[in-house]
Amino acid sequence: MQVVILCGGKGTRSYPFTAYFPKPMMPIAGKPMLIHIMRLYAQQGFTDFVLAAGHRQEILHDYFDGRFSEWNIRIVDTGQESDTGERIRRCAPYVEDRFFATYGDGLGDIRLHDLLTFHKAAGGCATVTSVPLRSQYGTVLFDERGRVSRFEEKPVIEQHWINAGFFVFDRRVFDSWEGQNLERDVLPRLAALGELYSYQHRGFWKSMDTAKDQEELESMYARGEARWTVDPDDDPAAEDERQTVAAVASLRQAERR
């Protein structure tokens, strides 16, 4: 299976770094974010990469020239101004019947084989990995009289789930692919057609949108807490996710009967 990674956006929230480099080249512990993402896939057996390039794509060509010979890496020019959905569509000639896709700025301890099993069992042509929303602010907890009991620093809001990337697509998805933006156009259309499913990930995930995010990821790495570098099967949430996968598979089998 191919792994399409979005590497072509201008990443304006990461300026001034992105004036000179593609956003996925922002470093964590001396290595580009992109390499951390690719290693996440490679450690689980997926080493065929399609990099959907655009902004400052010459940096990608220079960086990968002569490196990582154990991986198959294709850099595809998907246009300077293309949006996320259009970039993936332009990679269609380079993928086979089923492929992964993800953003170039998100890391997590995703169990890719479990994700793939869920996708096959669900029966749609697209699966998106979702994670519980983590508040960017601390919250204040108080009683009916307004007396504060405690503070919670950036709590996880379990009732709301967000798009974490780490997609699986069947090639037939391109028959229904409409619009330029993946989040505003493509995914809502697939959902309306009943073809989009959500794989719920309760383990680690974090995006790197700003310099502050980069500092947090650097700090995690320095403390030995870079959970995206360890075996995803060590995640304590693994069993919950596998039960979800099994439940979906059972439901689909019942529907077929």
C-alpha cells in the first residue's frame, strides 16, 4: 500500500519557517517532522511513500536525494496553490487499489494494521482517524455557588471528536471525489454518500501547527516521552480500539446476512 503525505501547503501559521521550507520539514530533535511521520509508517511495514509536494518542493528533492534507500519515495508536484483534496486527487496515478493518506504535520501512536482492519470491516471507501478534542485552554471547575474546586490543564473533551488525518482510501473513492478542499468538500460529500467511517483513536496524537507546538514536541522528545517513536501496541488504549474494530466487523457481518 502507498502512503500519500500532504507536503505542499504554505503553512502560514508556521511563518517565518515556511517562507523558506515546506512545513513538514520543521524539525523535531534534529529530524524533519516528515521523517518522524514516515518512520511511524515504516516501523509498521509500510514503506512506499508518495509525497504530495507544492510549496518549496525543491527542498524535498534535495533532502531525499540519495537518502533512505530502504524506502520507495516518489515526490509528486501537485501544484503551488492546490488545496488538500486536490493534492490527493493528483496523486491518483501513483496509488493502487487501497492507500493510506495523512497530513504532514500530525503525529500519533496509530496502530495502522488495526486502522486497516477497521476500514475493511466498515465497507466504505474512506476512513478517517478521529481523536477526542483536547482543549487548548485550562478549565475551571466550580459548584452551583461559584466556589472553585479545581483547575484542569487542557482537558480532553470526550464528547467531541476531531479529524486527526491518518486516512485509508479505496481507489474507487476518486469516482466520488468532488471539490478542492479535503475537509470542506471531499469528506462531507463522502459522508453524505454513506461511504466515510471514523476510526476512533484514544492514544497519543498531536499536530504541529505553530512554533509553540514544535517546542512542545521537542520537549516531549527530550524527556523521553515521544510516544510516536514507540511500539503502538504498548498504548494502554489499544484494547479499547481493538474492541471497536471487532464490533464494527461483527455489525457488518450481521448486515450482510
